[in-house]
Amino acid sequence: MSEIEKFEQERKERVLFNAKDKKFNDLTTQWTIRSAELKYTYNFSWMGRPIIQFPQDMIAMQEIIWEVKPDLIVETGIAHGGSLIYYASLMELLGGNGHILGIDIDIRAHNRMEIEKHPMSKRITMFEGSAIADEMAEKVQKFAANYKTILLVLDSNHTHDHVLTELRLYSPLVTPGSYCVVFDTVVEDMPPGSYSDRPWDKGDNPKTAVWEFLKENSDFEIDKTIQDKLLITVAPDGYLKRR
């Protein structure tokens, strides 16, 4: 076994050990709940734009993008545009003509302006409208037809019905070996009422949508190795790999 292989093996064993450590996982749960109360994920930016994510999930996305090397990433939910710019910057590092397609029902003028004047905007296209509208799905499918390796990120409305509809509409775009990443599945693991100002809650969220989707679609499986490695993640059971 080479030194590189030895390092990789040790890492796999450590990840499995950590994932089974109850004390460690209990601390992670407590930290995640408190971080939501304090809006911790709102504290970060990427290349000048707010990116509302745990840094751990950002690292996981970097690892996936390096492994898969998609030439198109489709993301529902734009907000301030930090994720679009993050993915675009990784595409820039990879070289080639990789592109990001962002979809949002309401792209606010000030956010659109900042995204469009950003150096990474050359790799970004934005569609405004509901991601679950048939006409939007058709528009995205036509756009994606020009690409060979596609990665999908769902991060818009987090209700069960909305996410399940997105999964049904857009999962066929994901190429074998690539991923559909469903963010904010962690809602299911939070205390009931944690999102009193939002329409989603325990029992009605992205994770429940993922579970139902996987009952009807055998093309995808949860890549547990990612959440076992991260432990702190907004996407437990949300990293779906296409077979």
C-alpha cells in the first residue's frame, strides 16, 4: 500500500469511527440547533457575495465538483448569489466552458445587479420564475441539452411538495455518477417550530421529500459517506448520487 493509499484508508476509517461516536454526534446536534437560532449561516460570503451555507457543505460541494467535473450546475434558489458565484469560481479553476444556471421565483434587482457585474458572471445564467412551473422546466431542459455532465442543487422553497416536485422535474438532468444535492434536509432534525416564520417544519421539508422520492426512483441513492464526514451539515440524507 502506497503512502497515498494509506492516508486515504486511514481517513475512511476515521470518518466511520466519528460517525458512530454518539457523544460527538450529540454535540453536533446541539451546535446545529443553536447555530440556526443565531443565523450562523448568514455570516459568510464568497468573493464578495453572501453565501448562506455552512462552510462544511461548501467544502463538500468543492470535493464533489472536483470529482464529477460537471460542465453545468443547475441550482434552484439564488438569494444573494453567493452559491452561484462559488460554483462559477470552481468552474473557472477547472477550466473549460463550465456554466451555472440559477433559477429563482424572485431575483431582486439589487442582487441581480451585483451578480451581473461580478467577474464570475461570465459563467452564470439566471432564469426568473417558479422552478416547479412546467414552462420553467421545459426552458431548463432545453438549456441543459447542450451539456454533457450535469450536477443539480435544490435550495429554494423547502416545503415537502415543492422539493418533491423539483426532484421529479429536474432529477432526470443529472448524469450517472453525478449528484443531486438537496439542501436544508436538516429541517427534519430540528425541534418542531424552529422555523415559525416559514411554511416548512418537521414532517414537511426537503428530507421528507427525499425519502418519498427515493421510494419511487431507484436511479439515486444517499451518499452517506459525505454526511458521515461532515457531521455538521444542512443536508443530511441530501447528497444523492445517481447510479
